[in-house]
Amino acid sequence: MGLRVILCVTLFSFNLLTGAESPVSEKLERSSNVEYNKTLKYKTTFLRKPPYILITSQLIPSHSKSEYDNFGRLVGSISDTDDGSRSTASYSYDSSFPLSAKTTFPTGTGDPDFLSRTYTDGLGRTIYTVKSGSNGGYVLTGRLVYDGNGKLVRKGQNNWATSGEMGRFVLHLEERNPTSFEYDPIGRIKKTTMPLAQGETSPTTITTTYNSAFETTEDHSSGTSKRIVKDARGQILYVEDFSTDGTQAKIGFCYDISGNRIKKSDLNDTSTMSCPTTLVGVPTKDTSGRNQAYWSYDAFGKLRGESDPDLGVSFYTYNNFGDLISSTNAKGITTTLSYDGIGRILIKSIPEGNIAYTYDSFSGSENALGRLVRIEDSNQTKTFSYDKLGRVKKETRTILAISSGNALPTETQGPYITETRYDLLGRVTRIDYPEHPISHGRMRACYEYGSAGYISGISVQVNTNGILPGYCNKDIVENISYNEFGQTATVTLGNGIATSYGYDVKGRMIRLNSSGDVNGNTKVLQDAVYSFNPNNNITNISNTTTDFNTQYYYGYDGIGRLTSANGSYLGITEGNLSRRFQQSFGYAKNGNLTSKRIHDPGNGNITDEWSYQYTNHQVTNIDSSKSGADTLTLQYDANGNLTRQRDNVKDLTKRISVDSQDRITQIQDGNNAILGSYWYDESGFRIRRSALEEKNNVFTNVEILYPSKFYGLEFIESENVITSVNNVYLNGVRIAAMNEAGALAYYLTDQVDSVSHVLDDEGNILSQIQYQPYGETFVQRGDLNFSPKYNSQELDRESGFYFYNARYYDPGIARFTSADTIIDGEFDTQGWNRFSYVKGNPIGAKDPSGHCTSPMSTVPCKRPLETGPPGGATGAGKSSSNGGYSAGLGVAATGLLANLLGSNKDKPSLPDKPRSTSVTPNDTKEMGKAGLDPLNKNDIKNFIGKGGIVGANQGNNINSSTKNNYIPNAGGRIRKFTQEEDAYYYRVFSGDKTVGGFLTKTPPKSSAWAQEALSLPPGNNADFIQKVLVPKGTELTRSRALPVPEWGRMRGGAEQFELNSRISPKNFSAGEKLP
């Protein structure tokens, strides 16, 4: 007997949910359907029957399917992709004790799948997890030890595991560098003890004292403490940082009856926090020096107004659905927003013009239903196309701003197309860069991933004939390995320079070494050794290289702000040229930099002291003990943007113009001559820079376009030439750049990603840079024109400002030029200072976006607090104007948090061509057949010198008959190696060809997959698969299969291995039929 239940649904005027039915029955087959109208084109279908399969269809026609076992546990997921229906995850469960579950995430490419298995005890607590590690290894999470009450008392660190532990439980009793925890009688942590690092005489401890139910104090063994007071709701009312050296800072908060924050104040004077009982509207901008901020809300909790000591007073209005429809800032500038029937922004109106957003369909946009497909503003247009999993696979940008200011050639308008491909894990596998508007040359970058799931190599190919290259044959970075904690261990650049990273037991980087063969000699380019204090602040960096030595010493106050810096440079190859500096710094409790002192390194005496004067967090005057009062004067608009900077000693003036979105649009000198002009897209990504720069001792106008994060164009008016640069990024940091001719520059960086060396494709130094703490240049040698410098950001030489994507930074005064729209740590006493740089610690932290601090080895910007009302409308309206976060609208934008591109001003310093482009793709294949390395100069000369006819010695191949011996298309770097231990490979074959020389590490899922991914010849149907034992000492050649015309999708790309030495036929197992 079945029971039918009908769910009643209220139908709103904009017609979202149109109906729902849910039959409940004793029958095994059960289903539930939820359908949405045609505006969203969204449908969800659930079907449950043995073995409990759940099917979900979204954004028709794509869909996904999840499979469950008889216990209702998820066992697999299948998604509709551009390559057909693919498995995206599988899960298996072992009922033997201890219980375990295994997860497999397929990549869908030739890269290894990611595996993990978690073992649990009888109480459901994790014993340990085994997961894929670097270089084909496995990583075991540290041992967890519980007390009799079930509390975790010790947690060990990760260690390497054996492959067998993925399939069976092994009891581990050893504890590797454990962190221990102690609890009070009611189960609260009262003490945490860290493992002892090298050089430490006592372990670091954090002791928590519960002064009451609402107040806690954390005491660090280094002498720093933090006190926090909460109310009964758990809302933080008071935060105090203090230290044994006397450093102290306090902030307080007030809330209304609904729990909305209505006030924040510094409490660094003797007064106490005063909370209003009600707040109707907001007061004017606070100038008391207590940096008080206020917020007011309507009855629905929507932010109606805010008063900020740096940003001024702003107001917000909403429609009946709670969508933000207008915001008015402190300058009186109003931004309005209009929406479609389902709450998506259609028009954002600003004084510079409208920004229009289009959804669901546009010519050439694939899989567009429910997605943003076009953005158009006065400077540019962008259109987007998606794959079936909703990832942007094609972006087309047209730059309209070329007619503004100094008009550019019409060819530079575009369109510029960037195409991206992904694996099933959402990782980028390929990027096709925009093409050059004149030569139509275009670059492709290919990304490989290792068994740990992290990127293992990047290779590129650049063409000059307008045809997109089919494969990547030039390594930019390779052999990337990771330690058991997922930290980068080694990296090798395409010029052979290898960088290794060393870490202590606390995960801090303690050594950074880059070295390699340069012109036949081993050269050390950097060998930095780092020392730390108990607060994890760097106190010493000792760098010993072949060409120079540097030594840096640093001191800090109790809350981690830099107070002293001493640096020395000894140029060994420059006749022992010596350079030294000594500086010290002072800070206010609220984070303002109050003094910067220059010392004589010889005796430590102060030679000049800068004293900073502030209005709230805005520095308005800097006095110098050497040059007198008002050495520098600064002015701001009502929204906290620097509009004028005057250096009275140098008699220099900068007049700064900003647009309605608080972005610098123009900089003029004191005579109103234009030094630089700038244009942006809707997200704040800078798409054009026009500057007056010195070239060969002559000032000329230089135009730089940024069609994407990865690609830039430079037009020098006097030369009437357009040059391009293709940037390659590794983990968000620019690691190399290549021009349209294929000339390469590589970047070596330090602990905060500041560029220390620029190298050519042979490892020769093109530029060498050392920095003072806050970004001023200490020593620079070689070419001065490379763009990325401090923190890998771009220096605008016309202004002396670094462009940090969301805003600009002045290294001379160590302050940002505009107020941050994001609070960098809402419960951090230093986080509310909107102008300070990395909270006063530039040695151990960076700011990748211009929005928030990112300490070494951490993920930046975790859940920042934005100004303005919450929600997607805010992202499109207020905060996205600085290019940091554009909420729902920025999902397809390449400009978000982008590191800008280089201008490639260094053409004379670079080689004409990289090594890999000296031969054609066909030559590369022929060289591979001949056993020659297409990236090796001597092999290239040998090949070309013989007209491409070389003696191809294939005698070592296991197949003696050349008639049946198929040489695969070999892409990527062809590397020969010797197997270090016995290992199993796989081979696919047809008919009775039970022995062969070409293998793969990853067993193909089907014969069709093998044919395409391994680029097999038409005669090899890949009917069978066999396991092959390759003994220790066997010589092999590794490459990647190239696409071949026989297969329509031109897939290729799988990793393949060729046996260079004979092995016994007994090592080939019997073949099994492939589906």
C-alpha cells in the first residue's frame, strides 16, 4: 500500500519553483522530481532503486549521476563532460576492522588519479589516512593519540607510506614530531605544545586561561598574549594584543539586539568602549583618532549606512527582494544596479558609463544557460564560453580603450581569445594564449600533474604561422616534487636551473637554493638560509652565491612588526663591491608607521629620521630630521584615495586622478604634464597603461595592453612596433615570460616572491635585484626594464608606485595609496588599518592582491571582511571596483587577483630563439625516433647538419622487425632514464603481439581511450592490456603521445615509455581483454 504526499509550494511572481512531488512508498523504486521554469533552464531528477542510483540533471542538457550502495553510501559519481559521460569519483568501503573507505578521483587525462583511504576505529575516530604522494609515493597522516575521555592529546606529523598501506591496515605506533594538547577538567584545551625545531632550546607553547565564561587569554611562550572577551551570544566584544616588551593594542565592538555589528573602535587610549543602545543612521566620519566605524541596518538586517574613518560615509538602498539597487559613497557618487527577474545584475551604472551583463545565451557561447556570457563597459567587452561542467573554456576580449588618450593602431583592439582546458578535478591542463594582432603568433601552455595531485611540470609551444601548435615541446618548469606535507621540495626550470626548498618541523622554509650548469660551470644563484624567533618571524637571512653574498638581520616588536633591519651586499665578481644599509621603524598601536630612521651602518648613528603625521590612518605629512618639516605632504579625497603627493626636497609633485571606482586613471606632474594614464575593466583588472618612459636616454610614450592575465602587448610610439609577452604562472606567481619570437626570461624569487634574478634560456643572469624591507631597491645589476620586481608585482616607473591589482603601493613611504575595501582580519588589532602594508611584517609576508596579508606558506585571503552590504550585489557594486572580489559576476573574469604582465622591454638581452624552436615539430618527431633530444643544442646541430638524416639506431628495441615497430608521436621533453627499482608498467596491443616496447604507467580504461590518448596507429585496436614487470636497471625513454589525425578528437597527451634495453618475454603477463 503506497502513500502519496503532495508538497504545496507558493508561486512567486518571478516564477522560480513551479512544482514538486514526492511519492513515498513501500516499493523499492522511489523518485522525486523538482522542475524549474525555462528562465533558468534548470531541472533536478532523483531516482532511487537498487543499487540506489541518484541521477541529477542541471542546466539542461548536462547532467551528473551518483551511485549508492545498499547502505545508502555514495560509491561513485559520473558527470556529463565535453568528452562524454565520465567518472569523476569512486568510493569503496572495507567492512573488516578497522573500517576504512577508499576514494579515487580520476583525472581523465594521462596524469595519475588521486587516491586516499581513511581508517577509523570503533568510535568512528580517524586512525590515519593514506593518500597519493609526490613521485608515485604515498603519504601517511600522523598518528592520533586519544585519552580516556576521547580527547586528542597528541597529533603526529605526516610521513611517507608504502603502496601496500593503501589496501591494508598497518598499525603505526611511532609518533613523528607530535603536537600535544592538555585540557582542563571540563574538556577545554588549556595548553598546546609544538614540536621542537632545530636551533630551539625549549618548545613553543600556547597556554589558554579561561578567566570567566566569556573571557580567555592566550599566552605564547615567546611573551606575546591575546585577550578576547565575548558576550553570551559568542560575539567578540574586545580584543587585546600585548607583549612582555610593552607593546599593546586594543579594539572593541558593539552589536544591536539582532546581533548586527554597529560599532568598532580602537581602545588604545584610556577611555572605555561606549556602545549606543540604538543607532538610527550613522554619524559623520570620525576624526577623533580612535578610528571608530559605525553601521546601521533596516528591519531586515540590510546595511543602510556605514561610517568609516578611512572611507567616509556611505549609504545603500534595496528593492523589495533585498537586492542592492544603489550605493552612494563619501564623494557623493552614486552607483545604481538593475536586475532581471531572478535577481541577476543586468546593468551597473557608474559616472563613466554603464556596465552591462548578459546571461544564458550569446553568439558563440557554449553551455551558457544560467551563466554569465558577456560583460560590456566603456573600455572593453568580454564574452565567455563554458564546458559542460561550468568552467570557462574560452574568453574573448575586445579592448575599446585604444582610442582614448594616445590612440593605438586599430589592430590592437582585438579580439583576443584565451582558451582553457581542464581535467576532471578542475585543474588547468592547457591554456591557449591570445594571438599577436600582426604576426598572429600564438602560444600554448601545457600543465602536467603528479601523483600527489599537484602540478609537476609546465611546457609550452609557440608558433609563428597563425596555426595553433598541436603540442608543447619546450619545458618551462619540470621535475616539481613535494614533501609529505604538500610543500614544494624541488623545481627545475627549462634552462636547467634547479631550486630546492628545505623546511623545519614547524613547516617553516629554512633554506632556498637555486643552482645549475651555466656555460659549462656549476653556478649557485641563491642559497638563502633562514633563522626564526619563537613567533615565527625571520630574524636572519644568509645568502651565499657564486657572484655575491648578502646578510640580513631583522628585529620585531611584541606583535610581530618589523622594528630594525640591517643589510649587507658583497659583490664577489664586482671586485668585492660592498653595499650596506641600516633602518629602524616605529609604529602606533593602531598599526600606523610613525617613524622610519636611516642609520649609518658603520656606527649605528641616525642620519635621518622621518616622522609620520596622520589623520586616522592617512599619512598627511612626513617630517625629516635632515630636510626639515613637510618633506612630503599628501592629500586625499573623501573616499580615502591619495590625490596629491608633494616632495618638497626634490621639488616633485604627483597629481593623481581617480575614477568613481577609486582606481587611479591618471598621474600628472606639477606642471600638469601627463606621466601615466590607466584603463580598467569592470573588475578592476588593468587592461591598458600609457606612460612616458626613458628609452635610450630619450623619453618616449610607451603603451602596454593587457588582453589577459597571461598576455601583454607593448607599443613604442617612436618605433611603431608592437611586441608581445606571454607570461607563465606557477601557483599564482609569474615564473617565466616568452615573447612572440620565442625568447625566454625566467624569474627566481625569494621567500615573499620578490624577484631576485632574471635568467635567460641558458641560465645567464639578465638582471639581479636585492630589496630593502618595504620594497625600495637595495642593489640592482643588469637590465632594469623587467616588470615583476618586489612581491612579483609590476613597478610603474613613471610614478614609483607598484600596482598590486586592487590598488597601488608606494614603497618609499611603505603605505598603500588608497584605503582597502576589505578588512584584513576583523578580530586582529592590526587588521583595521586600511593603508598599512602586511601589518608591518614585509620580511615574512606578502600581499598578492592588494587586499590582504599572506604569510609564508599559507593560503591568502581566507574569508575576508568586505565593506558594504553583504551578498552578490555588493560584489558587483562596491568591492569589485578594486579588482579583488566580484562575487558572482567575477566567476568568468580573468582579471581577478591577477598579477600583471611584463612589458618585454629587454629584447636585446634575450636570445633570438629558445632552444626548442630551432627545429620544427616534424623534426622533433624524427629526432625522437633517432634517440636525439630536440632540446639539446648538440643533438639539434647534429640533426640539422646531416640534413635531418641521422643513423637511427633502434637495435635495443625489443621488436627486431622494423616493419612492425611503431614509433609513437613523442611530445614534451623526451627524457631517458634508468629504472631504479623493479616496477610494473602496462602495455596495450592487438591480436597476438604479446611482446612490445611501448608502455604506459596508467592502465587505460578502454580500448577507445587507449587509441586516442596513446595515439596508437590505426592497426593497433588496443584489444588487450597486459602488465609488464620492468626490472631495476632497465633503460627507458619517457615522452607524451601526440595527437594523430586518425582520431577525431585529437586527444593524445598520455604519458608513454619506450624500452631502450631488452627484457625477458617472461616479464610480460598474459593479456586481458579491454572493454
